[in-house]
Amino acid sequence: MRTANAFTWGFIVFWAAVFFFAAGALNPLCLRLAPLALAIVMFYSFTKRFTSLAHLVLGLSLGIAPAAAWIAIRGTLDPRILWLTAAVTLWTAGFDIIYACQDYAFDVQSGLYSIPRRLGIAGALWFARVLHLWMLACLVALIRSFGLGPTAAAGIVAVAGLLAWEHRLVRADDLSRIDAAFFTMNGYVSVIFFVFWAADIFLT
């Protein structure tokens, strides 16, 4: 056991050092924010032990990626990109709630916290829908803040259609198509978002 613990801590310390080195090689702001980014990602692993909002913490762990990429390239943070951080956070939290519905019995048995356990499966699915509506609102705000055009707006419409289909695949009394909703639909969402928004930027 001691050997395993020593290896685990050594593994964490080594790769954390690599992470800080890479952040410092990018620019000073990346290095200053690196501890915060690492803390958010590592903190998520503990959240299901004490809060039903663990899904949002997971969402934030992914949501900071667009802002981090912006900082890595520009060396500064443009507040407008935080709309994309919010959108990714809400999107991730929403589909994680859908996926967590299949763990409802395990969460109850193990005393873990989650939205499905707190609200029930039907309530959790509705909560996920609300989060995805907020995500779309954040994308609209992102379009306005960056002055993007109709191609980007069409991308939001396409993303909304995919999310609507994702929610149609899963019902409280039928979770058999969760894999299709979780893996397939969300894979399409990310690709569609990139294609439409990149097209808007490069063609206008």
C-alpha cells in the first residue's frame, strides 16, 4: 500500500511540475493561473462526496479550456471569451447529468451526491434541459459580443437541433439510449460548433 501511495503522489507531483513548466513556457499569465486551473480539475474528483452540483464543477473543468487557450495564444484574457466558458460549462454539466442518471441506484447506495439522486431521474432530465437552454443563450451572447455573422447563428440553430434530439433519446423510463445521447450527439455538437463558427470567421 505504501508503495502504491508513493507512486501515486510521485506521479501527481511529476506531471504537475510538467504542467507548470509548460504553462510558464507559454506566457506569464498562464503560469500565474496554472495553480487555479489545476486546483479546479483536481477538486472535481471529491465533489460527489458533498455536493449535488458536482456536474457543474466538471463542466467548469472543461469550460475553462476556451479561456485558457485564449490566454495561451494572446497572453491576456478577453472577458468576451467567458461567454464560451459559461456555454461549455453548462453544456458539459447538462450531458453529465444525463449520463449520471444510469448511476442513480449506485449513488443512493454509496451515499454519493448527484442531481439524479437529489431530483430523481425525471427531474434531473428536466434540469439538464434547462442547463442546455442557458448554454444556447450564452452562445447567442458570444455571437453578439464578437460581432459574428449569420453563419455562426446558423451554427447555434444546428447545435440546438442536436441537443433537442439528444434529449429525445433519453426518457425517465427508458435510459437504454444514453450512450447514443452522451457520446454520439455530443460529438456532433462540438464538431458542428467548430465548423460553423470557423466558417463564419474565415469567410466573412
